[in-house]
Amino acid sequence: MAKIHVLHENNEWTDHLVKRLDELALPYELWHLDEGMIDIEANPPEGVFYNRMSASSHTRGHRYAPELTEGVLAWLEANERTVFNGTRAIRLEVSKVNQYTALRREGIRVPKTIAAVGKEQIMKAAEALGMTPFITKHNRAGKGLGVQLFHTIEALREYVYGPTFEDSVDGITLIQQYIEAPQPFITRCEFIGGKFLYAVRVDTSEGFELCPADACSIEDLFCPVGETPPAKFEIVEGFDDPILAQLEAFLAANEIAVAGIEIIEDKDGNVYAYDVNTNTNYNSDAEAKAGTYGMLELATFLGDALHAKTTK
């Protein structure tokens, strides 16, 4: 029987989708890809496939899950299966350099960014950036990994050559322009089926780690859910901005069906996109207040795709 196949590595982030699939009585199967095999000569099962692999999988002990998932997606695509968030999506998920170059290709403004490998090169990148303050972040991240604010080159040097320096899992550190917003919030735009669903305003006054999931690791000092001090998530009614059309075009060009894209506006009114999340999560408190539910919309989208495929 044809099913909805969900590729992932985190049960907590998938439970909400499972509940909606059950609610709609849709057939599904979970593929937990922290480890496994790919027989490239075998025929994949029938149905539709949705990839929600995370760039932060290594923080949960699943270091090679994205690499395995990309191989599985390539196998599915080679066999002409219907795949949402396929190989192109996962390449953007695990590399902010890929994200920024793809966003720029669609004419979307991103913060000035220089990627570097090696401590000496990180210092050279900060000097080449030529602006303060600036931030560092991991190229392959998720959950705000590696994001730190520096006001001077010397402060960065003390960190890079000090005992607390943490390298990105792929070895690439980004030195990036710090965008100072007039108010301490960013906006996260959610898309399903490549179309805008809603925007969430996220209070950033308590830190950089802005994962909207309803369950986060206790190590996430600033994660806005769980037992740590919560940030404020609020769905913005009637949100409309010219960048939405650009973001939809970006998703279409990169064959991404489901994503959350974070944007920020500076004091001069310039809007920057700085993060693309292709395994997007939703905050249940904000959704309950607004009466709109991302996982229900996603389950409906996948169910419609399955129905369309099985009734051809």
C-alpha cells in the first residue's frame, strides 16, 4: 500500500506530525535515519516521501544522519518517487554558505558573510569583514549553534585561541555582519507546499537560539521552550511584505516544499534573510492562540499529495 514516508532523526520533533497524520487517518511510515543501509538496485516503496532531516542531528548523537539521508533521497529521486524537500533541500539545510549563495541568486539580501576554515583564517575573515560588531556562527548548525556576538577583533582572538572555542561539525566558521534591529525580534516565515502559511514574531532579547519546537535539549540555554526562560512567540495576523514573493520564488527554484525562513529588518528598513530551516517546527502555544496549526496543514498537504498519486 502506498504511504506517506517521513524521513527524520528526532522523534520529539516528529510526534506532532504523527498525531495529525493519525487524526486524518492517513497511512504513514517513519524512517528514522540515524543509521541504516541503501540498496541502490532495489525499488523504493510506493507513496510520497517527506524529508525533515536536521542540520543539528549531530547534537543528538546522529553525526552521519544527513549524509545517509542525502543518499536515500538520491536513490528515491533516481527512481522517480515523489519527494518533498529532496537532495537540494538537504544541501541547503546542512550549509549556510549554500543557503546564502542560493538566496542571493534570487535577489534576496543576506548579511555580509565570510566563511573560514582554520583559526588563522577565522581571524583574517573578521579583519576582511571590516565591521563591528559582528557575529560568528557554525556553517552546519541548527538551534543557533556557534552564534556569538563580538564587539572587537581582539575579543574574537581571545575566544578563537581560548579554551571555550567550539568548531563547527564541518569545520567551517562564518564571520557575519551583525544586523541590529530597532526592536529585539526577528520574524520567521513558514511555508508549506512552497506557499506562505504564516509569520511568527520571535522575541530575541534572551539570546540567539530560536528553535520553535515544543521540546528542546536542556543544554540549550536560550531555547524558548521547556524549563528554560521562554522567549515570546506570536503569530502575526495579516503579515505581508514584498520579500514573501521572493522567498516563494527561492523555494521553487530550490525545490523546497516545506520551510521556515528567518528574516530581520535593520534600522533603515532593509530586510535580510539569514536562516533557512527545511525541517521546520512550530510553537504550539502561538498556534493555539492564533487558531492555526502548521502540522495539520502539513499533514493535509502530504495527504493530498498521496491521494493525487494513488488516483492517477
